[in-house]
Amino acid sequence: MKGKSLISINDYSKEEQIKILDLAAEFEKNPVQNILEKYVVATLFFEPSTRTRLSFESAVSRLGGKIIGFSDSSSSSVKKGESLKDTIITVSNYSDLIVMRNPVEGSARYASEVSKVPLINAGDGANQHPTQTLLDLYTIRQTQGNLDNLHVAFVGDLKYGRTVHSLVIALCNYNTTFHLVSPIELKLPSAVKMHIKDKNLTYFQYTDMNDVIPQVDILYMTRIQKERFSDSLEYERVKNLYILNKNMLKGIKENLKILHPMPRVNEISTDVDNTPQAHYFQQALNGVYVRQALICSILGLK
Amino acid sequence: MVKELKVSALENGTVIDHIPSENVFQVIKILNLEKFKTHLLIGTNLESKKYGTKGIIKLSNKFFDKEDVNKIALAAPNATLIVIKDFRIIEKNTVRIPDKIEGIVKCFNPNCITNIEQVPTKFEVISKDDLKLHCHYCEKITNKTNIVFI
Ligand SMILES: [Zn+2]
């Protein structure tokens, strides 16, 4: 994977994805090493995303690397009207790897084509956020021992959530059975369902989440965002439909784990946090190991 | 309506026939004929048995690469290309939509990098019958209902 940018999860084959997960497991055991001592990683955040940026910066810092960049475009030359191309060419002269988040869709693919150094997409608008997908795969494997033949439920906004789309597509490599829980107006788009059908896998659709909890190995919760609704009454109706609390965790499989890409609003009550099923904080931490693995693979250091 | 364009027959060159009337000038633009230096005849709103009306372009001493001509398929999917030498038709082909399209059409997604910075569009054609263009950058699908020429 040396020198290979990661823009879209499908840029990496199943085998390459597994290599990253295996390497991430090594970093989980030994997250502080000095392998990036001579390297500079640029983190260019054209829109703020504190969680994602801190996760990348923690990953680099714990491996002894240096970080340059900016955390939102208001403080950079972009504000003065510099084109993305010029910014990327300039920064690629100063660094060995670029991590970029940008609200414009397709900006990451374009940036990787003008950059002299490899680039990791840390989110390009509603399009792709592949490191989230890798850390989700890592977390599922960590909790279940493997990725094959699992029953995975996705709950909430399945229409606009790019996190869900990418993870569903990635899981199609592992004979997953999908349980899709959402309001009618936020169902998984047919373009994503096509991937499930192409692999001859099964999916079930529900509007009530109580029906699925006893059946699944992974319960992946998402938040429903207000800005997706033109009608605020509709949002009010839907927003409280899927709130998971401790009492709902009855008659469950013993290996059930609850994931969430974070931050949560009210989808998971805090009384769930101390149950053995809650795994969303660990999931966020796994992001650091996965990003360490990815950065080192791309730089050809592992 | 005039039945046939009254012009002298072409000795050597290319005729592009069965262009939808409303897209004749689009085809000229795609083939970059605005700066064409020899005889160029354009007809539009002509009678067509098959399509109601049609447009036609005749170019003397001009021959195209097939690849080049296929670029017009998005604007004129039923166009025929006729190659003439010594007043005789030596080749007649219908255009074919190519597998990849660069430039020519816009990505319909207003938040795509190609609509925000000076980045030429690039698409993979994922369906030709029911036209679907997959944007190389934002990965969204532009289709027949929202296609716009540049
Ligand atoms: Zn696009």
C-alpha cells in the first residue's frame, strides 16, 4: 500500500483492508513507538471536525511524527481565495503525507491527483470517510473475533448517513445479514442496497427497533440530523423514535455489542454506557490504532 | 418546411446526419467546429421521417477519429456519420456513447469539486441505454433528466 492514497473505501481491496486491521491490532498492543520520527504529516481541515482531527494527530504524535496544518479554513490562505490545487501542491512540498477534510464532494480525489505525496481522505462532504469505515470494521472484528456471517443492525438515518453507506458496502465482503431500522423517509438508498443484492446477501427492513435487538450481533446506532428535514414537525416526530436504553437490552445474544460513530445526541441513553454491550468509546479509541496502521502502511514503514 | 437542403453535393468530407434540431449547435461546440476553416454547412429544423425534425452538418475535407465523434453521442444519440470520397459514400456509422466522458457535460451535484473549482469533469458511463454517468470525483450519478452540457 506504499504511496497509495485512500480516498474511497473501495480504493483498497478486501485483502488490503484486512492488512490494515491486522497492523492496527499490533498498534493496539503497542501504540507508542518512534517510527514516524523523521516524518511530517499535514492535517488540512477545511471545515472543523475536532474528533477526527484529534484522532489523526494523536495517531501521529504517539509514533513520534510532526504535524503541520490548520483546523479550519478561516485561518488559512484558503480564506484569501487560494485554489485547492495551489494549497495542496504547496503543502505536499512540506510534508510526507496529507490528511484532508473538506466539505466539497470529490475534493479529496482531486487533491490526491495534484498532490506529490499520498493523501488520506478524512471526509469530503457527504461523499466518503474511509477511515471511519476501517475503524468500524476493526471494532466489529475486535468484538466478535471475526467479520464473517454476522447479523448487523443499523438504526436511525440510513438515507443520508455516509458512515452507514460505506460500512454496509464494506460488510458485503463478509456474508453479513443486514437489519435496517429507520423511519420510512430515511430508508437506505437503493444504490446502496444494490451492493447487498449484487453479493446475494439478505437484508430486512424495520421501523421498530425492538424487533431486531434480540436477533443481532452488532447494533450500530446513528443520530438523526435536524438539517435533513425540510419540515421541522416531521423531525420532532422522528427524532425520538430510536432511543436505546438499558431496559431494551433483554433477551439479547451474549455477544451483542453496541456501536455509534459519535458524537451522540440522545440516541443512546447514558444508562447504557456501563453495560457490557456498550462499545462506542472503545470504537472511537480504535480510530487511533487504525489511523496509525494506515499512515505507516502508506509511508511504507510497516 | 424545406425538404432537402439545396447545396452542392460533397466531394470529399463528412456528413453528420440525424442530429436533434435543438442540439445542432451543441454538436458544433463539442467537435470544436467554431473555428473550422473550410466549407461547413449547417441545416437545422429539417424534416425527418424518423424523428420529426433533424439537423445536419456537412464538412468538406474533414475526417474524424471514431473516438472523437463518439463524444457527440450524448447530444445526438442517433446521429449517423457518413464519410464521402469522390462524391461517393464510403462509410456510414451510427455514433456510440463512449465508456468514459471527459468535459462536455456538467456534474449535476452543485457541491461537486468540478462545480466549485476549475476542475474538468470526468465520468464513467455506467449505463448507456438509460444514461447514467458516474462522477469520477464526487461519485454521484448524473442521468438523462439532469444532464447539462458545458
Ligand atoms: Zn461530481
